[in-house]
Amino acid sequence: MKYLDWIKRLDIVMTSPSISLIIPCFNEQHRVKESIEEIARFFLNEQEKLELLVVDDGSTDNTASIVKTLLASNPSLTQNAHLLEVSHKGKGWAVRNGILRAQGEYRFISDLDLSVSLTHIKDFVKSMENGADMVIASRQLKESQRLDEPKRRFFASRLFNQIIRCFLSLRISDSQCGFKGFTSATANAIFSVQCLNGYCFDPEVLFIAKKLHYTVIESPVIWRHQSASKVNLKVDSIKMIWDLLRIRVYSILGKYNQDSK
């Protein structure tokens, strides 16, 4: 019996993906095909065993049906790509569901627009193999490049980052870039207590990582602004500031303690 149990555990290790890629989306029928096809090309050229989790946040258009067709028809995705459909609550909700459902040893979040190239995954994994618990893309490092970004968007981003540093005492140069990597243990620990469902889940995740004493490394990337971004600077900025206050309150209430859930 012990021998059979050992064989079963070995089989799980051998069949589990090395890297999971989580892509949240909502009402993206006009650009989801192009992005999934680009991901499929990346998967085809990689030797690592990869897993793709597209998390549909309750889209009301044809996003889910398009993704289903693409995943079923693309040879490089059919075995290790999945569509996870959840009720509509926000990007943070979608990411949390994807991260906790993923099986990879290293788990990555990326926006559907792929504004950060997936080729950065290798460098991020190498940093985690060398001891980092979490690696985040930073557009602010000296080696980074920010391409095609409107000046108004740039200054709003930098202002919000300063507000985050003030509210949450985070020493991070760029908390909002959507490309982040986690070890499986770190991902499970952080997202099991993460609470916010909206866009402000990024600084919340970093705040929890700091609270749990994880090693977080910023890594330079080439980032390209996508004109189809859904962030509304006026409306979302107000929501984000409110969410920063909620993070502080949740921390005082002990919601981020490991035994709170």
C-alpha cells in the first residue's frame, strides 16, 4: 500500500505543470482571440510544462465561448489550458480564483493585453529559484522601458504609486503593473487571505506579502501601453483610494492573519 501511495504521489509530481499562467478577463470578445493565439505560440516554443487558466469574470458578451473554441482547437493548449467561469465581482476576484485553482510550482498573473511579454517569465522563475518568494514587474527600474504611454496616464500612475507608498508603507517602485510571479506556497498563503475584488488587489497582495515577511523582488520589463485599457482614471482612482483605506482596516481586524480563514 505504501508503495502504491508513493507511485501516486510521483505521478502527480511528474504530471503537474511547472508554470501556471492566470489571465483574468471581462467582456474581451474583440481582442481575446489575438491574445490567446499569442499565448499558444509562446506555449508551443517552451520546453517547460505550462498551464493556462483563463478566468472569465462573468462576461456578458461572447468572451467565454470564444475562449472555449480557441482552447479546444489549438494543439499547444488542449491538454493544459482551462477556462474558469466565475460570477462578476472584479479583477481581484477573478485572479484569486485562478491563483488558488492553479497547479503550477510557479504561478504568474498577466493582463489579457500582454503589455508585458511572456518571455520575461524565465527571468522571473530564475529569481524565484534563487530565493525570491514573489517577483513583480516594474516599469520604473533603470533597465525598464515604458512604450507608447500617454503622459497623463504616466503621471497618474506615479501619483497613485506615491499614495500607495504613503498609505501602506510599501517601498515598491511600481505596484500596479499587471505582471507578477509567485511560488506556489507564497501564492496559496497570500491569496487565501486576500480580500479585495477590484483593481486595488495589487497593492493588497504586496501589503500581505510584507506582513507575512516574504521576499519580493522587482524585475525590469519592457511594457507597452495598450489603448484598449479599461482603467478609468477619474472613477477608478477614487475607488482605489477607498480600497487602500479598507486594506488598513482589514489589517487591524486581523483578516490577513494566516489563521483568519
